Amino acid sequence: MSTDIGSMIVSSPAIRHGRPCIAGTGITVHRIAIWYKLGHSPEEIARRYGHLTEAQVHAALAYYHANRDEVEAEIAADEAEAAHLEDESIQEQPSAS
């Protein structure tokens, strides 16, 4: 029995704010792309998550490569938000006297 590759990546507003995810997992394509960009192979990523198959990781990477600008924008937005929250946290800390 063959698997429909198109069914391996899903997007729903109720899951991860509508970001594309590996079906049935909640793991976003952009999370897989980040690991990949850090130099991890698809096999290493699948082992890291344990419940993912290599086929699922490859499907996420195929989506990433086909939609690179969209996924990179999501990654950049997350990084900007993290930097903003870190800056706010530092500014809110009382100064040591």
C-alpha cells in the first residue's frame, strides 16, 4: 500500500496557529527545518523525535524546500519575538544597587 505524500503535511488553525505540521504529530515543518539547517540529517531528526519516521521528516523537508520563503519568514518571526521578549525581560529586572 502506498502513502499519499500530500497527506503527510497538514495545516489547521486549531494546531500550532495554522502552521504546517507533520500529520498527527503537531511538529511543525519549521521546527524540522531548523534542525536541518543546524546540520542534522533527516535520519538524525527522526531518531531525535522517536515517533517520527524518516518519510515524515523528508515530507517536512520537501515542504520546506518548496515553500522556503514562507517557512523562513515564520522562523524569522519566531526569532524576532524571542528577542523582543528577552529584551522586555531584561528591562523589567530591577537594577542591583
